[in-house]
Amino acid sequence: MIEQVQPPRRRRSTLLDFIWTGVQALVLFLALSALIGRFEVHQISMEPTFHEGQRVLVSKLDGLWANVFVRTAHAAESRSSSPFALQRGQVVVFYRSLARDEDALIKRVVGLPGDTLEINGGQVLINGAAIDEPYIHGLSTSCGTTCGPFTLAPDTYFVMGDNRLNSLDSRSFGPITADQIVGRVVLRYWPLNQAELFP
């Protein structure tokens, strides 16, 4: 007697594989969305580093580190304990209010938690010493309403635009808290011919 051999049930297996692949892709997309943000620059306060219309990727891990861990440890200890701890000179995206109901801003971190900061004679002094700021291309830093010296609280950062003559920043609205920070700019991806990684 001869029996007809039934082909394996491949259709059901293929459908399950397709569904499983879709679920994995969705999980990956959601994870990346939680860790990476995309922003477009709409201001001139960071020129010449960033110009209007440029687009950047932001690592939200840096904002999470600042928000969760910097509060629990002194800044000098936390800076070296994670690759995600914010460093002086890095560029961050943040909101001026915790409600996040206005446009995000992009500025450079100048003062870290625990730093004593002062603006004197057109220079920024951290813990009594002038810091090197090649990104401002020789521009003088005016005082605004905050001259110092003052010491930043454990969860606060002093941020300024590279275009010091045309930037609304911590000199006007004061230090920002870790809660306000979205994350650190890691890549300018648009326009493509101006793509650049940022440490």
C-alpha cells in the first residue's frame, strides 16, 4: 500500500515567523525611541557649531544618568563612574520647564554639579580657574544677570550657547536641573554633508 506523503505545514510556521519578526521590530523601535531622540535646530545661539535647520540625534541615556544618579552622589565621583555622565563641554538638549510644553533648547554644558562658577572679565571661571572654550572662537562672555561666584547644587548644570552674544541661557534663566535634560547631542545627521559625531 502506498500512502500519499503530506507536505509539512509550512504556511502556519511562516505566518508565526512573520508575526514574531514584527514583534521584535516593534520592540526594537520602542527601545530605540526611548534611548535616542531626534531634534531640529531652530535657533542661532549655538552658531557656529550648529545652524538653523540642522538635525541632531540625542542620547537620552545621558539625561537619564544625570536625572537618576547625579543626585545621589557628589558630581566629582559620578563624572568618572559612567560613560553616560555629562561632562563639561558636551552639548545637551533640554526644556526650560518641567512641563516640557515649549520648544526644546540646545546649549553647551559649562558648569557641572558641585562646581563654583563665576563670569569675570569676559571669561568663565570654574573653581577659580579660567576654562578653555575653543568653541566660542574668541568671543567674550558677558555676565547677564548671573555673575557669581556661586556653587551649583548636586543636580544642576550651567549651560550656555556658543554664540555668547546672542544666546538666552543660564546667564539669564539660571542653572537647569537634571529633570529638564533630555540628553546629550551625539550626532549631527542632517544635512548629510555636515554630519558629525560629538563626544
